[in-house]
Amino acid sequence: MSKQTKVFVASAMLGTVILADASPWTEKHEAAVVRIEVPLQGAPTPQVATGFIITGAEQRYYVVTASHGIVATVVPEPSPECMPLPTGMKMSLRRKNGQEVIGKCVVHIGNDTALIELQPPQSPLTYPRLELNARTPKRHELLYYGGFPFKIEFIVARKAEVSANDWPPEGWTATEANPAKGMSGGPYLEAKGTVVGLHHGQASDASGWGFFVPVSLLKTSLEKFVRPVVVGPDPDAVAVAPGPNCSASSVAKVFRHVHPSQRVAIYNTLCHPADPQVSALLPHLEYEPPQQLIAAAAPPSSFSGVFSLPSLSAPSLPATPSAPDPQEVTARVKRELKLSETTCLEESNVTVVFDLLNCHNRGQFLPSPNVGGTNTPALVVMHSTYTTSAQAAIGVLTSTTFQASAHVLIERDGSFVQLVPFNRAAWHAGPGKWEGMTGLNNKSIGLELINAGKLTKMDDGKFKALNGAIIPDSEVQIVNGQAWHKYTAEQIAATVAIGKALAKTYKISAVVGHCDLAPGIKADPGPAFPTGQIEAYVLNIPDRRAGCPGS
């Protein structure tokens, strides 16, 4: 090897290392890129293009790609209708023989861009997907693109420096890059990993110039089919320092003490970036004034403060005190959010190790004899115990007389104990069915929460549970005129933490209530439990369910 060649190779290697550190491409990003193959009449090999998956409206998913990558003729004009796909077209994730995704139809939205609507996913519940960013790329900004050049496996390009905006055709963007044939429709990522454009071609094979259509130019057309496209921040804007821990489980514990009128402002002040799904939980968090405010109005209750549902009426509480000083509240919330990072109610601290829950290497495991065969978890099923104490529930779930069990029992204070390993069947789902699935004891994980369920109001105004226990007014939630036992914020936080750990470990497709499996027969966990909001956050999907039917 000559000295000149050695210098060239060394420089190339050094450049690769430096650029790799800056690249936003991750396994998560690569997983959402789709290889598209379209057979051409008379051609020995199919035409290859690139696309990527995004989230559509109403729980739909689309592959975004270049129109010319899936049609062999002149690029079509925009069409309002979703048209049949080319005969024999195949789409696969990441590689030629990767997981196949099935399209329903294609709509051309203009600017040589097409949306391929996908069949609903089976398992896992959601497709991997990328986020769109409708800001205009800046000149000299480095972007990072990927696709399937020369019909080979997926490749990530090192960089593409933006050379000009408003490139012909009007509104497109030129880059000092040379994407090859087969990469049409591939995404351009900016430094934070969102998609600011998709590749459409090059001036010539040897020009060193590529061009793409920016998402900003497609925003109006896209929003007819997908959720609103966000305009991201200027890359040269001053970075905002990361805030404290603002996960849903922390919000569940801390923001219940924040006056409803102050929640949004404080959340947006402390949490960067604000998570829309966590933010959506804020209205469902019942207000529990801090102890110093409660003392003046009524005796405090250790069990108050839960997520309710939008249609629920407010519980019987003393008059809401006026909002305290916002600066003092913000400082207190910030301290409490930081403290929450060390608890087992925080989702990042809860993991699954050898099919058992683990938090700081501590396990709470009390084996139940009521165990079945192999379990391949696809669902998480929520139950309520209809008891007011963990001792009574554990007595039932570990007794051979009752022939019942669950994987995890969650106490009123959020503490939890595991009774059955997740790879073994617990006896909790019975003959229930879900979306055509049966035999659910062997396909689900059962979470039991200490909760008395439906309550009866007696002549003296007190509320009585099915087991005869008197439930304090502060623990009562009225739903459509019916009294129910509240779930505590700590239980919600524990459910979120456990749910996230399960979703990372197993192919969980849904979080459902026992009543969803046996409508009209089972009522738990009841409408006081926010099944839909928790499912949306845990699985990162649109809110699908507001409560169990008929409960």
C-alpha cells in the first residue's frame, strides 16, 4: 500500500468515526425504514425504492415514499382517492428478507410523494415509525440519509450538507450528496433524529448533487391523512437545559398536589421536551391539595388522588382552595420530581429479570401454587380485588381452595408483590376472549389492584363495599351517578412503571380490563380506572379505550 493510499484510508476511517458520533441514526430509526420492490414487466429484477413508516390519523399507519419509486410511468398527479397497489409489490423492514409489511392502497399527494396505507399491525401492536419535522433545513446544515442503493441492504449515509433551498422544482432542497438509485423515498434526518425531507433524485450519477422534497412543502397535503406535523426548533436556537424526571409515573405522584389551573404551565416550564401523552394525563389527575392546604379544610387521606376519566363527575371533596403562589409550587414540584427518581414507582427503576419484576435489585416474590403451563404474554389484563387489604387478596390468590392467581398484586400505596413468574400462566383471565384470542391465561399477564370496586350508598350517607367495608368519602369516585372506590395515584404510577417494563420485555399488544374479556360478566377494574390513558402511554399509541363496556 502506498503512503498516499494509507493517508487516504486513515483519513476515511477518522472521518467515519467522527461522523458516526454525530449521526442521529439509531436502531429505532433504522427499524422504521422500508424496502419497496415493484416488479416491472419484462425486467429480470424488480424496481427498488425506499420508504419509512409514520403515524396516521385514527390509528392508521403509512409508508411515505417517492411516487416514481412505485410507478413505472410518469409521476402521477395528486389524487384524493387511495388507489390499488402495483401487482406483486412487496415491502419489508430494513432488509430484503426482513419482516414484511402489507399495504392496503396508495394515495399520491403531489410533489412526487406517495402515502401507502398499511394493514393494521398484528403483533406487536404498533409499527416502528419516524417523526416528521416541518421546519425548513438551513444552508450548510448537515443532514443524514439512508436507503437501499444499488438494491443492496439498507445503508446509512454519513452526511448531506444542504447547499440550496427552493431548488427546481420550486421548493425542493439541494444537498452535496450523491444518493444512488434505489434510495428514492428515503428519509433525511436532522441532528435530533426527526425527518425533514425525503430523497427524490440526483442531478446525475457523477454530479455529487442530490435533492429532496422537504416535509415543510408537504405539510398541508400530509395533514389530510396524518396527525398535525410539528415544526421543530431552529437548530441554532439556544438549547434548553433538561428538566427533572417527568415520566407519567412521576407526574401521577407529584402533579396531583398541583392546582388544576397551574398544571399545564408548570409542566411546560419544568419538562423539556414536553411529552404530549404525559401532558394528556394531567386533566385526568384529581386534585389533592398539599397537606398544609388540606388541614384547613378537612382531615387528610393517604388514599386520595387518582386519574379519573373525562366524562366522570367530581368526587365529594371540600371546596378547592385557591391556587398557591406559582413560584413556590414550581420549586416544590421540581424537588419532588427529582426525589421520585429513586423510588420503585418510577418506570426507569423497574425492570424484568428472568421473568420477575426487579427494582434496585430487590424483588418481592411470594409464589402462588395456582400456576399453569407456559405463558407467552401478548396482553396485560387489569383486575381489581374487591377487597380493601392486600392480606385478604393474597389469601385468595395463594389459596388452593379458590383456584385463582395473578402475576402481580399492587397495593394502595403503590408497593407490589409478584405471585407468578411472567413465563408461567396465572389463573386470572378464565374463559375470556379478546379480538379472537382465547386461552388467555397462557397469553396474558394479570395485574391485580387493591380496590373495593362498586359501592353502595346507605341511608346514613356512608358508602359500603361488597365485602361490607365502609369506604371514606375521600376515597369515593362518582361515575355516571354510581359510586366506585378510587384508585390511588401511587397505584397508577406503579401500573405505568410495571407496564413499561413489560412492554420492553414482551410483545404486548394491548392493555385491557378484565371486563373487556368478559363484557357483561366481569366489571373490574371498572370505569374509575383509566385503562385507555395507561395503554396509550405504556404502548405509545393513540388513546383507544375510555373504560370497560357496561361497567
